[in-house]
Amino acid sequence: MVKLKDKIEAEYENIDKLIAELPQKNELPFLQFLALAGVATVLHNCYNGIENILKLSLKEKNIPLPDGDRGTKNY
């Protein structure tokens, strides 16, 4: 079984790799639409990684998370 620490470290590694691929601030104004869409996707994936870390941490502490749009609790 994979330890929580290993799962979280893997998420951090993925986030670091994604951030390293982002263009520099001064390059953004010159990007075409599809390149900007790619940047947005990378940022979204970083957000998902952070969300996964939070979910893993809460699950480890048996803290229920909202389930879908209804706000019901999920264990």
C-alpha cells in the first residue's frame, strides 16, 4: 500500500513539473490562443494537484468531504 506521504510527494512533483513548463510572464502577451489555452490547462492541472493533496489529507483524518452539488457528506 502506498503511504500518504508518498502520494502527496508525487502530487508535489507533478505540480513542480507543470510549473516549470509555464512560459515566463513577459512571454504571455505574445502567445496565440491555443498556446494560452495550453497554459490555462497547465494551471488547471496544478489546481487539481493541490485539490488532490487536500483531499488526501482530509481523508487520512477521516474528515468528510462534500459529495457533488448536493453538499451531502462523503466518507
